[in-house]
Amino acid sequence: MNTEIRQESRQIAFYEGELLVKALESEEEFRQAYHLRHRVFAEKLRWVPERNDQLESDIYDAWSTSIGLFSNQQLLGMVRMTPAPFPFMLESEFSGCLVGSHRVRKNLDTAEITRLAVDPAIADRGLSARLMRTIFKGMYQWTLANNIRYTYLVVENRLLRVVQRIGWPCHAIGDPVALPPADVLSVGALLDLDEFRSDTAAKRPEMLEWLNTTEPATMEIAARG
């Protein structure tokens, strides 16, 4: 049994151009996040049932940090980070992806990435791609602040290849499986951020420099979103 004790997560807040990236705090920020999640994961992907209130939330929100991407206080994208030793979705809802002998790490240097989403109403592919890159930067900054080396994620099989092509060495931990209720072919993956830093420093140093360079937001501005 893992006896390590998790301290409260350190939060982040920084600017990327006109965009504010920060950990969600206020009731309004979470309302926007739950509504975005409903639009993406219930209405579009049908991974979860639709709700009358159009707000998608679950038990994992209680011990996770959600990072939002804002423009003029409007949420455009988000990702949720769940630190070990708290329960991961990979161990329950996504346990079908644990095919083979892989044992889920629950050390304090490990976290799970879930509920990665960009506003589906954004039709500009260039903007959508920029927002996704910025969300990954927020995720990366949070892992630095919280001494995280390993991150798990469950993604559609085709998206795993996309993530790998853009420079994130995510390694599949099992074969692709069709997860209910949408029966989307999905795969669990593990990202070693030390491996990522080593590879990126050698092959794409400008990307690593960008990820490590931020314009901090003051606490007052971060609180306003």
C-alpha cells in the first residue's frame, strides 16, 4: 500500500499572449468548466450521459485541479489534473485500458490527465490548435510546480498518434479497446516528462524554451479570471 502523503497542490496562473491560464477557483469558473465538459463529453463525444442542467461533473473533481484557458473571462478550454495517491479514472471507468501486466503508478510523482477539452464552437482550426498547445503548456507548468514526472491519460487511439507526432512521447500501456458507452477505440498511455525534456532539448529546444517561459499573472488578476 502506498503510504506517501499528498500535500495540497500548488496552483498556477500565467499569461500566454492575451490568454490567461489558471487553476479554476470561483463558482462561475467551475460552472463554465462543467458546461464545456457537458458540451464535449456528453453532447459531442457521448462518453457520458446528457444531463438536464447541462453540467458534467464527477467525484474526481473533489481531489483534482482543473486548469482553464480564459479570454476576457470566457473559458475556451481546460484540462483536469488528478495527483496520486488519489483514485484515477484509469483504475475504474477506464480500467478496460489496463490490458496486460501494467501496474498503475501511485507515487507522488504521478498524476492523471482527464477532461481535456477545447470549446467545440471554435471553427478556426488554427485557433483551436493554438488553444490546445496552450492547454498543454498549462498542464506542463502544473507538473513542474507539483514535482510530477509521470502522467497518465486515456485518449482515442488516433489522437495518441497525433500527440506523439507533435513531440510528446506518450507510450501505450495496453492495446486499444472500445470503451462504453460510446464504444470509442481508446488507449491508455503514460508520459515520462523527464524523457520528454531530454528528447525535446535535443530535437526541439525552442519548444522546451516556450514551455518553460511564462508571464506570471498577479493573484488579483487570476482571481478575476
